[in-house]
Amino acid sequence: MSKSKKPNPASNIREALKTFEQRGKAYGNSYNQYGEVMKVLFPNGIELKTVDDFNRMGLLNMIVSKLIRYSNQWETKHKDSMHDLGVYSFMLESYDDSIRS
């Protein structure tokens, strides 16, 4: 790798900005909707104490995020978000089954 092509923090920041701008066009401000959805799903709040609680919430977070992204791209029927939504749902089901044993 030549010195002119060597990655550096500034070039990484520029690349990250490009990614942010591209995704922003597709997803909109979906990150601003997450809290509203979670408040509806857990109107009395939720207490996470165990590793299992946090792991389950992490997977649920991915499901909610993908559902919001899909909804924000209703016209384009964002198939990638639907595939991800299915995968995370089955991962959560498997995780729940593993801790019930």
C-alpha cells in the first residue's frame, strides 16, 4: 500500500459521512422514532437485570429498528429490512428457547 493510500482518521471520517448521508436518504430519521415505538411496546417501562435480559433486548432492538426502517421505506418495499427482520426474529426465538431449558 502506498503512503498516499494509507488510511487515516480524516479519510475515515469522510467515508463515514458518505455512508451516513447515503443511509439517511434511505432510512430518514428512523433513529428518532425508536423511543416512541419502545414506549408503546413497554408502557410501564422495562427493567433489565441479567445477561439474558440484555441479550434479548439487544435482539428486540434490532427487530424494532428494522421494522422502523421498513416502514420508512414503504413505497420501495425495502426487502433487505424484511429479511433482517425475519433473521433477528428467529434469533430471538432461538435465544428464548435456549434460556427456557
